[in-house]
Amino acid sequence: MKFIDEVTIEVASGKGGPGCVSFRREKYVPRGGPDGGDGGRGGNVIFKTSSRLHSLLDLKIKTKYHAENGEPGRSQNRSGRDGTDLIIMVPPGTVIKDANDHVVRDLAVDDEFLFLEGGIGGKGNTFYKSSVNQAPDIAQKGMPGKSATVNVELKLLADVGIIGYPNAGKSTLISAISAARPKIADYPFTTLTPNLGVVRLDEDANFVVADMPGLIKGAHSGHGLGIQFLKHIERTKFFVHMIDVSGVSGRDPVQDFKDINDELKSYDKAMRDQEDFAPLSPRAQIVALNKTDVLSSEEIEKLTAKFLKFKSAGKINVIEVVSISAVTRKNLNVLVKLMGEMVFDEKEEQKKDAAATKTGRARARKKA
């Protein structure tokens, strides 16, 4: 399935049905009076998330949406049927923005958002009946619906973001620790779209990882594919930074690490004015030295020591350095355990913060 993460669509709610002008006409009822019913309400426009969707492809194919109009009122005081609500299904992590690119709603898992309300149905002539006006011949037309141009953007929901140069082993890692099966080959930009995988620690504990394709030096200015997908790691709690230390690429592993972190900083500067942006460069990183199966233990120790210097320097938020081989699965259990600990420690902190906030609000209400 083609991966689409940005679309612009036009949506409109339904207009209210007009009220009815009618008078009761039955045999032996000479003065039946008005009996025109009210018009139905126009359908609403609702955005709703579905965990089965992972792309905005459907919205790319169809770009105009209109909710159903309300039906007109009828005689015998029968109201028109309300218009059916238009429900637009989107993946979790979808951001709804207006035409000026201001965030209207950030949709999480199992979320639903009423975006446009339908027009109110018009009153029939029965509504206008009074002691001084017993035969009104007027009715309301019904309120028009609302329309809007909407920018819809998808930011994948993942706990862990896997970053690194092309061919560093990101796709191999995600296929080794989860059920995801991304395309893997020995040439740059094998992965053309972000991939999501669920890592299961046990029956009750799992977390989601996402690998970011095409991140290279100069990505923030349009080189490679990174600028297109960096937004997808804004929601991740921390990064696993994959480093190819085999020497096959001909690049310096330490310089690769510096280049990617420079790109994160440059991206932060470029996006800092965006109202929904969360900086990437301060995020915690687990450095995974990959392809160590072709190195000696002495070479691995020297490389590990080099990257541990970044941890002690404090300029880059390095939490730990782990030597692995995604192909032979060397030390993958160590890496997955560390990832799981960081994910669930973060979730516990969020629960504590939420509980503290809730307690503070309760105390404030009591004082008030």
C-alpha cells in the first residue's frame, strides 16, 4: 500500500432541511389549522481514528466530502429526517489543521472529533401558530451547513524511533525484533517509507518502534529522504541510533553519529516556529553499534569507548552504548530489554504526572 502522510481535502456539513407550510385538510374538520413539520438537521463532519489504517491514501484518492442534508418537514406535523453524519476515518496520530496551518485537533488512539456541525432544520408553520395568528403561512428555510479546507497530516505514533544512515541496519533490526517485514537490500534508500513494528516483551507488555528512512547529512535542507519523514519521530520517547561500524561503507562511524545529530539540531531550528513541534535533538539516545560480528573484541571496545565519550560530555543525550549484530541477533536481547525499560519507565512517569495533575485540580476545586 502506498504511504501517504499529507493531504488537503475539502469538507462540508449538511444544510438543515426547510420547514413545511401545510394546513390540515380532513373531512368534517373545517378549521384544521397549520400542521407543517420541522426540517431535519444537516449531517455533521466527524474525524475518527482507526488502528487498522496506517496511511492517508483514501483521502488522497477522494478529496471532497459532503455530509448529507436534512430532509424537508412534512404535513401532519412530521419532521424531516436528520442528515447522516459524515465520518472520515484516519490513522491514530493524524493532525487536523485549518487552511492557515493552525492545529485544530491532534487525534490519538481511539479518538473522535466533531469538526463541523450540520445546519439546524427550519421550523414548520405549526411553530408560528398563536392566538393572534392561527393560520401562519410561513416556515424557515433551514440553516446552511459549514465548509472548510483542511490540511491533514499523519505523524506516526511510536514509542521508539530508530535513526541512522542508510544501510546502517535499521530495517534489519526492526524485522529481527518485531513482526514487521520491511524491504531490505544492499543499496542506499532501500526503505522509502517509515516502518512500524510491535515488540512484545511478554503477553502484557509491548511497545512500538518506527524506523526512519533516508536520513543523511543535509537532510534538513532536502537531501535524501529524511526531511520528508523526520516529523514521524517527533512523537517518539527516545531514539535508537544505529551506527554501521563494519567499515564496509567506507564512512567514519563517529562522523556519521555527529552528522545525524547535527541534522536533528538543524531540523529543530527549521521547525521551531511550528506550533505543534517537539524538538528532536534533546531526546535520549541508545547508541547501537551494529555489524560488530565482523570486528574483534578489541575493536569493539575501542569504538564503544569513543561513543561513551559523548555520554560523559553531555552535549548529546546518550543513555547507553550497545554493540549488536542485527543479522546474527548478537546482543539483541540486551538492546530490547534496555528499550523496554526506558519505554515503561517513561510511561510510569507520565502516569505519576497525570495523577499529580488530577490531584492538584481536585484540591483547587475544593478551595474554590
